[in-house]
Amino acid sequence: MNDMRLIERAVDMDDIKISARDVQVYYGDNHAIKDVNVDIQDKTVTAFIGPSGCGKSTFLRCLNRMNDTIDICRVEGDIHLDGEDINDKRVDPVQLRAKVGMVFQKPNPFPKSIYDNAAYGPKIHGMAKNKAELDEIVERALRRGAIWDEVKDRLDAPGTGLSGGQQQRLCIARAVATEPEVLLMDEPCSALDPIATAQVEELIDELRQNYSVVIVTHSMQQAARVSQKTAFFHLGNLVEYDETGKIFTNPEDERTESYITGRIG
Amino acid sequence: MTDATAHTTPEPGSKSSILTVDPHTAKRHAAEGRFKIYGIIAICIGLFFLAALLIAIVSNGTRAFTQTRVVLEIPLVAAEIEAAEAYIVKTSKYNDLVGEALTGAMSDAGIETEMEPKELLMMLSGSAGANFRNFVLENPDAVGGSHQFEFLASSRVDGYLKGRVTREALVDDKNLDAAHLDLVDQMREAGLVERSFNWDFIFGADASESRPEAAGIGVSMLGSFFMMLVVLAFALPIGIAASIYLEEFAPQNRFTDLIEVNIANLAAVPSIVFGILGLAVFIQVMHLPQSAPLVGGLTLTLMTLPTIVISTRASLKSVPPSIRDAALGVGASKMQAVFHHVLPLAMPGILTGTIIGLAQALGETAPLLLIGMVGFIASNPPDGLASGFLDPNSAMPAQIYEWAKRADPAYYERAWGGIIILLLFLMTMNIIAILLRRKFERRW
């Protein structure tokens, strides 16, 4: 298993999707992210781990400019998506977010029908010319979200009426419906029970076929289970970024070792 | 180890049984009990005043909804009508005809009196002759036959039958005396006098000070209605647009903080201040017509705006930020996130706030004092939209105020009746607000 992953990684190595250089984030006077350099590969699951408040979610939100919505937040440094600067003046964050989808910590389906949840993104981006095409997109998204079989008979039911795990998979389906290239997941399983977590993790592994997935998680086991590469954040610094196997078995930095063995964090 | 010893050897006296209540706990229970009693007393006082208010309103006001009428069959003789029309003060001749008919009807019913027709007419409303003439002018074909009229009884007669006017009270009255009341008793037995529901009070116009029996609240109700249209047309879009901008788009800085504080303060500004502002801006500067519902509505808009802005912002704030994140996360623009997701969820709160603001505006009197919507006798219902907005009119609360300060106690009764109608409107609006809130909240 591990060997197979190594082979995959070798293939992926030259295919860098997002590259971040010298990224700094300030909340008012608070320097939240310091000098982060990271290359995120295509068709790979990258996990961000670290203690609470270490800035991993903040950094994740830089990748699709969700931090723009926070007034006091200021981002410096270069983040390139396929070689293009996402903080360029010409970049419309709305377009960027269609390419870099996001799934949030708490399942947050719109209080609308399941169908409307999945159809909303494609609708506003004008991806479907007619109802039949939209139906097709919705079905494909829900299938990719691994929730189609459970909801296909009740697409008109409200998305908020689903269970927590189903809601989160619906949110993933909603995010993939716009055909993003990167999927950002901010602790997608923290509000879910172990069974739902397993379903979502399985789904993340499948999504790797088509997308570059970046997942923030508090659970080191989860990072070890789903990711190929892991980045460890501590106090706003990116301490170590390497293959998941290496981080968890033979970390270079002392702080990483302390964290994964439970001495800090 | 030290813990264990501490548990095994408790100090004497510290050991307690849960079967007995220690003094400290008993004290706390007593305090709780006292607090509950205070609360119940407070609620009882509140309920007592509410009950007193309702009893006062109902007992004083319901009488305004019935009206005594005198039923008279009057022959429409062409020669008499022509003679009356030839006279300069036409209604006086018609009054004489009514008086003769009344005398005739009374003697037919076997009621004996030595009073002149002129004196008998005192028992009818001053408008009887005019009503008669209006009927003749509207139905010229009826002349030659006869028609059964239901003339309004005078407010004294009406009040006597409602128990408001007594024989003792009439000693100093120059209109009626006790002998009239004896006649009224007999007339009632003979079926000449009847009491029926007073539709004219609800739909009619105000009347002059001497004819309280003819006064109605209908025209000022229309005035209130047109004002509410103006308030709705201005306050709702301006208020919602302002709050969406402030809540969702405006940058957080000193300037927006200042605006926020000012809006909160405006909501607490006495309404008479808005009245004088309306007078200065809409009438003295913009030269809009005085006493017009348009001006009243604009003034009330100024007063209602802060309420609407505050409640709209509160309901926008209560929409969880995760919904905004979700919409932005799939690439919605800020405006799409607000209009597709946030606004629909905030709608019940916005509607409730708006309706409560409207209800507040509907019951407001003070600003109307200053723009001349009080003291005006709203005698003609507006014909059409333009005259509804621009012709002088009154409003329900202003009309009630006007009636309450008139001398005749019959008007006092009307004022209470007007309050019942006003409260019915306010209750209806609040119920609509509650229903809307329920209806929309189920979807969420």
C-alpha cells in the first residue's frame, strides 16, 4: 500500500496545483500566519494538522480568498493557482471560488431542497442551458458526493432535514457540482460521528481521482488515513511539510514529533 | 492518599444528612419562593390594568356601535316639495315637513302631546331635513308616493335610550326636557323609535359639533389607509435597502458606527419631533399641501424608518454566517449570497418588524398635530387616489383625539368607539405579523 502511494507521488510530483510563497496573514495587529511556503499537488490529498489556533484554517481560507470577507484580515505573499496569482487585481474572487470549492467544518446546507442545494452553484455559474442538463449535473454531483442513492427519491426534501453525515456529503456534492479543480475542506468531519466520518473519508479518497483535495483536520489518525502529504502548522508557522508516511513515522522537526506523540497541542 | 484520609475522617459537624435541609439551603429556597411571588404579583398587576383597560373600552365604546333612529312614513307631495324648493333656506321647510309628519305619526300611534312640531323636531338630528331633501333630489320619481325614512334621533334621545342621559341631567338642557323623554318612551312602545347597528359610525364621515349622532370614523379611516400606503411605499424599500447595505456591505469604520448609533437614537426620538421636522421639510420647504395624507405618511415614514432598519438588521444578523460562507464557497457573489440566501431567511423578521412599525405609525397622533391633520372635520370621503393622497383628511387616532376634546358627551362615547376600531386594526396587523412569521419559519 505504502509502496503504491510512493509511486503515485512520484507521478504527481511535477504537477503542482497551488504554490504559496512567503504568505503572511494579519488579523488586525495579530500576525496569524508567518512565512508559509507550500506546494500543493494535483490529484493528491494534502492534510493540514496542528493544534487549535495554529492558523491552518486561516491558511486554507487564503487559498480561495474566503478571508476577503473578514474586514480586519490582511493577506500578503504570493499564492499561485496553476501559475496564476490568485491575489492579482484582475482576479474576481467569485470566479476563483468556482475553481477552488470549499466544504466547511459544520455542515451548512442551504435551507432549500436537496436538489436546489446541488443545483445552486451550476445555476449561478450558468453551467446548464436547460433543466435536463441541470438534472444531469445535479445527479452527477450527488453521485460524486456518495449521497445519490440515499436521496434520489426525495430530491425535493429540505437539505436541512438530512442527518449530519448526509448533510456534509450534500455539502461536498454541492462543492463538486461547480466542477472545481481544488477542494478545500475545513475539518469536514469534526461534527460527525465515526460512521459518517468513515463515509466522508472514503469519499475524500475517491475525490482524489479528479481533484486536488486540501483537508484541515484535528485528528491525526484522519490525516494518516486519507492524505498523501501532510503539513504541520504550529503558532502560525509551517513547521514541516512532507509525505504523510514520513511525518507520522520519522518527522524531522522536534515540534512535529512532540505533537504527533501528544506532548504538545 | 491524603484525599482518602480527608474523606474518612470528616470534621465533626460537617457531616450532614440529605434527609434534613440545612439552614443555608432553606434560605436559598425561601429567596426563590419570594422571587416567584414577586413575579406573580407583577403579572397580576399587569393583568389587572389590562382588564381594567379592556372593560373601560368595551363598556364605553360598544354603545357607539348602535344608533337610535326614528322611523317615519312621509308622503312626498309634489306641491309641498316645490314650495320648499322655492324657499331660500330650503332645508328649514323640509324640516317643517318632517315635523308635521312626526306629529302626524305620533297622533296616529295614540301619543298625546301639546308640543309644537318645532319642539318635537328637537328629538331628531339636525340633519333630518337635509336627509329628506337629499332623498327627494336623488329620487325625483318617488314624488307623489310616500317613503319610509329612518331619521337619526338626536344625541340626547340616543343617549337616553343607552342610559347615558337622565331626566335630571336635562334640567339645564336647552334642547330637550324631561317631557321629551316621556314621549320617547311612548314612541318606543309604539315602534316609532328603533335601535340598530350603526354602520354610519364605521363608514361615515365626521360631523359638526352639534350633531354627534351623525359622526363616523370612515373618512379618517381612509386617511389612515392612504398614510399607511405612503409609509409602506417609502419606509419599506428605503429601510430594507439601508439595513442590507449597513449589515452586509458597508465597511466597519467610525463612520458606519456613527450611523449605527444615530439610527438607534432616532428610534427613541419623541414622535412630535418628527412632526415638526415634517412640518418644516414637507410643508414649509417643499410646499406639499397641508393636512394631506401624503405629508402625514411621509412624516410617519421618517418615524417608522429607524424601527424598520433596526428590526431588519437584527433579523439579518440572526442568519447564521455559515449560510453566507456556503454561498460564497460555491462562488456566489456577495449580492447573490445576500439576495438568494440571507434575505429569504431574514424575511419573517423583516416582515414582522415592518408590520409592527406600520402599526406604530397607524396609532401615532403627535406628528399629525403639527402638520394639520387634527381639528379638521373630515366630512367628504376622497374620490380617487389623487384626492386620497392630497386632499385634507384626518387619521383615526387624530379623529379620536378630536372627538375626545369636543364638549358633547355623545362625542366622548364616539371616541371610545373609535378606540375599539383602532385597536381592532392594530390587533389584526399584529396577528398578521405573527402568522407571517409562523408561516415562513416552518420552511427554515
